[in-house]
Amino acid sequence: MRATDAPQVSNINCYVTQMLAASLGLKLFDITRRILMYTKETDDYKHIYAIIRGTFPIHELCGTMTILLLARRDVLGVNLPMWKILSPAVFIHAMANFRGMKVSCISCACLPY
């Protein structure tokens, strides 16, 4: 057992748990949006596409990176501005969204391959 005068232990489990729950919620809505995006009769494999897309853990990675930097600021007291906390996750998430997109000069560039 710990003594009553022992220093407090910092624990970030609640930070990580809450951010992962939020990330999984965002992933659910992202998958749902992608399923609903394919509404044509020729889109036979929209559910398979959503499941395969769901195996790529981009939301979880970005959420974990953000919460670790946020916990460093809040729990450890390191002075980090908000842009330094959010920019790595925003950059990685943007790169994941642009992965596999058509070049905009091609006709019907808003449609997937």
C-alpha cells in the first residue's frame, strides 16, 4: 500500500479511453456516410468497401496522438499550444483522406475509382 504522504500518481487512462470512444464513434459515422454515398444500382460492394475501410485505424491513431499530446499538456504541465496538439493528427488524417482519390482534372473526379 502507498503511504499517505506519497506523491500523487498521474494516470491518463481516462483520457485515452474517452478519446478512443470518440474516435470509434467518428469511425462509425464515417463508415455510415461512405455506405450511404454509394446509392447507384451499380454499387454492389458498398458494404464490403465500408468494412475494408473500417479496418484502417486512422481515427484511432489520430485520436490517440491527440490525446497523448493533450495529456502531456494537462497532466505533465508541458506548455503546448493547441496547434501543436492538433496539427499532427490533422495532417495524418488529411493524408489518409486524399489516399486513393482521383486527380481533379479527370471527369467525374468526385466519384471513386
